[in-house]
Amino acid sequence: MPNSFVLRADERGYNKILSTGATATYVGGHPDAFITRFSSFNFGDYQDGRAGFGRVRVFGDEAFHHPGCNYNMHPHHNFIICAFVLEGRLTHINTLGGMEDLVSGDYYAFSAGSGGLHEELNRYAEPMRAIYVWMLPDQLYLPPSYARGHFDAAAGMNRITPLLGDAAGAIKLSQDARVSRLVADGPGGFRYRPRSAGHGVYAFVIDGTLHCDGATLKRRDSSGVWGAEEIVYETGRGDTDILLVETII
Amino acid sequence: MTGDALKRWICLGCGFSYDEALGLPEHGLPPGTRWRDIADDWVCPDCGTPKARFEMIEIPYADGQPRAAA
């Protein structure tokens, strides 16, 4: 029997992290700069929700406000940290030598493995919005790695496009997990077959309306379904934009 | 494998891992120090996340690991 949950946008954890005061070493930038973070799963001071989903531990819907707003350079191990840029311009800097700008449709996967540092920065006045996803790796202390990709919404219209995982053209992950994007310009039915009954899919509505497993999801709502042979996602009228994260449960 | 086998824990703030078999000698925790014997107010040496926000994991090491953790 399939299992599922629905998480409404306003049920998520929320943090506003200032670039002044006690969090000034964590978040930098113009004195007015701040980061807003909606967390689907427990992270930081938000500990009232779900611990995660499968191998996913962090799902953050974040916005960096005002020039210079950043997470200062800080260390990680092990986690596979992925960012999907929705709006604005993200400057990502890491200790593998990467320093690059990512704009809407761009994404990266940074596997911290045996150790790596990164900084996430918005250099501009317009907000930078991105989804951050952290996954546990399938082995500890792997060699660190970084790769970036781009999702072309026009080319990917009205179908499910793999971004990360073992599909052709996707960035490989050291985990039994896959991330895909579904954009549609009107009503449609899209079938997703998880790898096995032991896999689940977390569907996050970036924008639009999605019907799934008897629930209607609106902007920033999400659902998790596991134990299903097939999941049917029905998009609503207008434009719909969905991020799908499949993971071994 | 007994229920009392040495275990590994991961910091949910940054991914730092603690292995009971290895301890953290540079932080005063000799090899074999059990997680339960570490003070409740201990925090992640890398990011300051409280001990309560670590998760016990059963993830194997990559080939050639662990070396002295970076």
C-alpha cells in the first residue's frame, strides 16, 4: 500500500537570518541583508517537523535579500548539497576551485565528501531565490566533487526532465536518489515510476497547481509518496513548475 | 554484530561525522568513546550544532577511508 503525506507551504519551518547581531558570522552582506528560509524538514532551530524523507535531510526554499547577502565560507563533510536557482543570480564559491554565477534554471551538486567549504552569495539588489537540497551520501569521506547543470524550461516543457541521478544527461550522485523537474503550460497527466517499492518521491510545487494522490497542491505545497509502483502527477491550468526528488526510503 | 557495536553519528548542520571507534583525540575524546558518554552540551567542533542534532548512521566508509579526518 502506498504511503503519503502532504506538507502545506505555511506548515514549513521559517527562519529570517539577519546579517547583523548574533548571526553576523553566518550571514553576511549589506547591514540590511537577510536570508529567509522555509524548511520542509527539520533544520537548525526548526525541529518541529519531519526529520527528512529517505536520504534527504534538508529541503530549503531560500531567498537572499540585498547586495552581498551570503552564507559566509563554511565547512562541510559528507552531505551532497544541491542548489536549484529560481530567480536572481547566485555566486557559488567552493574549495574545489569553483567560483561561478548561476541564474534561473541553473543548478549544482556539491558533494562535500572528505571535506570542503563553500560560500553562497547574492551580489545584486534583486533577491536571489533558490531551493537547497541536502542528501546523505552512500559512503562517508568520498573525494569531494562539484558539477553544475542547466534546466532549459522551453526544451523541457510538458515532460519530466532528469537533472540529477543515473538518467542519461543527468549529473551523477553518490546516492540512490534522482532529482527531476516538471514544467507544464496547462493541464496534463505525468506518470512517474519510482525505481522500486522501496523508493519514494517528494514533489515540491515551485509554482502552479498539482494534483497528486488525492491531494491538490498549490504554490510551495509539497507531498511525499512511497511504496507506489507508479505515481500520477496532474498539472493544473496555467503554468506549473515542480521539483521531484526520488530517494530510497 | 551486537546491539552494542560501535556506531557512527553525523552532524545534521554540516555533515561532520563522529565515529565511536576513532573518537576525536584532538578534542579530548579517546578512541572508543561512546556517544552516550559525551556530554549533553557538547557541540559539533566544525559548526557548533548541538549534540542532540546528530543522527546515528550506518553508512560505510569510501575506499581508503577513514584517514585522519580533514
